[in-house]
Amino acid sequence: MINQLTGRSAWIKHLGYSVFQFLATMVLFCYLITFLPDSQLLDKSQTELFTEYLVILLTLDFGYSTLYGDPIWEILLDAGIKTLFLILTSIAFIILFTVPLSMFTAYNNDHILSRFLNKALFIISSVPILVVAIIIIALSVSLLGIVPELNLFYDGSNFQKVAVLTLPLFAIIIGDGILFSIFETLQDKIKKIKSEPWVKGIKARGGNINKHLVRGITESMIVSVTGKISFLISGIIVVELVFNWQGLGFILLDIFDQSSQRDYALLIAVMAFILLFVQTSGFIRRFTIMKMNPEKKYSSAV
């Protein structure tokens, strides 16, 4: 009973921390955007603007977008689904790539193919995501004869639709070193598990270490992937711009492209949604650590 109460208290503490971090960051953001120049708001003081932005944030009454003319909640729903698709699908592809590759290289450390894979992934992942996206666009135009923009998905052929959905994902996965970082983390984890004395004891008795290996990989994979969400979202913003993928990142850049008058209600809403993704991934990371490491369950350091 005491353990249950303590565990519940730990969850409330972590949830409260996530909520506090979200609100503190958004309040700071609302204050910072009062410094942005806007010719339409010269008659208002920073205090008035800050109060106005806080009311928008706390009431979630975003109203209509002055940039697009539609209800902001509808814009957020449409753009949020597109961005969420890129986030979840790119994570799924990263897992599909890194798990088998890390297991092969960890079990065949001295094999020439393993050394080649390590070096190849490192070199490929070292390329900035903007460069990767531009290269993919150029190859798509020259080899496939299409510009893989999102608009093509609605009136293109089935092949073109597949290209539009998959090519931006390759840019996200390959660029900025995310793929190699997760691959390296899983590879090191597998090597560490293999070298543990208790694992050697299980193998000596003819036991199966697969369940221990799966448990170790799962924890490291979730912790590593969720820890990269911020970098992943940064890359997605670039990809959305290059591929004309009208998600949250595209809208964010579109807002800042308006030099004279910005849609601050939409800006606050988009930033809140992006930060919500980041905070959710952080909570999943803490959940994984607490669930799969009972000895850390009640630690305040997690």
C-alpha cells in the first residue's frame, strides 16, 4: 500500500513537472514575442501585449487567423496531423533501420561489413538535413520527373503519392545525425548486455538471453528516440519548408515571413502544439525509465 502511494506520488510529481515546464516556457514565449516589431501594434505597450497573449494562451480562445482567414483550431488540426505523421512515421522508419543494423554490427563487430556500416552511417548522418532535402528534390526531379511537394499527393498518381509521402521521411531520417546516434546507442547497449557476467552465466547454462536483450534494446530505443524529439522537430521544420509540406513548421515559417504584421494568436497556438509534442515525448521517456527500472522508480533524479 505504501509502495502504491509512493509510486502514485512519483507520477503526480513528474506530470506536474511536465505541466509546469510547458506553462513556464509558453509564458516566457508570450513575453518574448512582445519585443517583435509590428507596425499594427505600435499603439499598445509591452504590458498590454503580454496580457493579451497570456489571455489567448490560458483561455485557448485563438479565434480566426489573420493570415489565412480560417479558424485557428481548424488550421492547427490540419497542420498538426501532417506534422504528427512525419514525426511518428520517421520514428517508425528509424526503428526499422537501426534495430537490425545495430544487432548485426554488435554480434559481428570485427566483420568487414560491420565496419563499413558504421562508417557509412556516420558519414551519411553527418550531412545537414537541408542539404539532404535539396539532394532528394534534385534526384526526384531528374530521375522521377516529379517535384515531391504535398500538393501532388491530392491529384497525382499512386506512384507520385507514395513518393510524396516517403521522400521527405528519408530526408528527416538521414540528415543531422539522428539515425547514427540512435544506431550507436543501441549497438553499445547490445555489446554491454553481451559482456555482462550474468549473461555469460545464462549462456553457459544453455539459457536464452533474447528476452533480456529485447528488454535492454526496448528501453534504450525509447529513451534515445524520445530524447531526440526536439532535434527531430527542428529537422521536420526544414523538411516542411523544402517539400512545401504544410504542417506546423511550414506555418511557423510562414508567420515569420510576414514582416509587417504577424498572426500572434496563430503563432502562440503553433508553438504550444510543438511544445506539447516535446513535453509528451519527455513524459514517455520518464515513464519508460521508471517502468523498466524499478530501482529508479522513486528517484527524484529521473
